[in-house]
Amino acid sequence: KDLDHGKLIRAMVGRSLTSIFPKPNEIDIERTVFAVESFSVGNKVKDVSFSVYHGEVVGIAGLQGHGQTELLNGIAALMSHTVGKIFINGEQVVANTPWDAIRAGIALVPVDRKTEGLLLELSVKDNLALASLDKRKNSLFLDRKAERSFAKEMVGRLSIKCAGEQVAVKNLSGGNQQKVVLGKELGIEPKVLLFNEPTRGIDIEAKSEFYAIMRKLTSEGVGI
């Protein structure tokens, strides 16, 4: 009971609190990488506008059920937006379907990885490849060698802990399942990444890794 919070964190994960939350990147307010103007979705999201600058992570807060999920799903074209515009690097994009959004470079890490982000019975490799199959096909056929190479690269890049790319994703821990969802979306080489509760249900170590990945992506010009 006498252990302070900092010591408790170090005892749990072997590092200090300051290293779990990485320092913010320098924000360039002259470079808008993503913007939404006068966006409305369903009955909960009315006339929302915001911008994301280079190096910035923009958080959307509110009580549960107040429209955060609907806003992100509307941007990703999982829900139809009634009015509003989307801009990526200053150019307006039109996304009426999820595939339109993916082709425009908009990726979504959904709130429930098990029901919305993964096919649990399939392998780590197959899940990682799902969103970017077009990038690894020759004519009408998938390039299996390229698919295996992509999966291996992503497992290493995100430090996904698994017995191999062929293991079923259902056998992974929550944090590693979430990394597979992220890896699947990174496969499309996104310009914008929408995270809906990205660290929900994962341990402190995995949260730290996610925060570091976000910071790195923003430094590379991805809007988050």
C-alpha cells in the first residue's frame, strides 16, 4: 500500500511511466493532413468539423454512445453520411463505400477486434492480408509468396508474438490480436488511420507499443 504509482508501473511492466507514453511529435500547423467539414452521420453526429495537422494525434472524447463510433464509421463509409466533406492533404475525397475509403487511404481499427476486425478462425497471415489483397495479385491470382513475405514483415514490424504466421489468430493474446488488426490496415498504406478505442482490453505493455506506433506514423505524415 506504500508503493507509489510510478513504482507500481515499473514493477508491473519493467519501465517508468514516462517511457510508456512517448513524447508528442512536433506539430506543423502549416500542413493539414486530414480534415472533415460539416459532417453529419445518422441522428448522433451533426455538423462536425475538425483538422489534423502533420505530427498530431487528435482525440475525440465523449460519453459512451454519444456518436464517436458513428463519426469514425461515417468517415470510413461504413455508415452513410448525409452531408459533409473529407479532405486528405488538401484534396477532397469522395468515399461512398468502404472500398472507396480504402482506395482513398482511409483505414479504420474498429472498436471490437473479435467481431469487426478479425476472422478468428483464419491464420495471422490471412488476417494481415485481407485489406490489401489487390497489392499482391498477378492478374486474377494471388501471389502467395508475396503474401507470406508481407505477413512476415508485418509480424516483425509490429512485434506480433505468435508461433508463426500460420497460427490461427484466435490463439493470440488480446494485444497481439489488436496488432494484427492494425497490421491489416497498415497493409493498405493508409494516409489516415481511425482508431476506435485502440487500447481497449489490452495490457499496459501493448498499450505502450501502440502509442509508440501512433507517434511514428504521425511523424511519417499519417493523420490519426
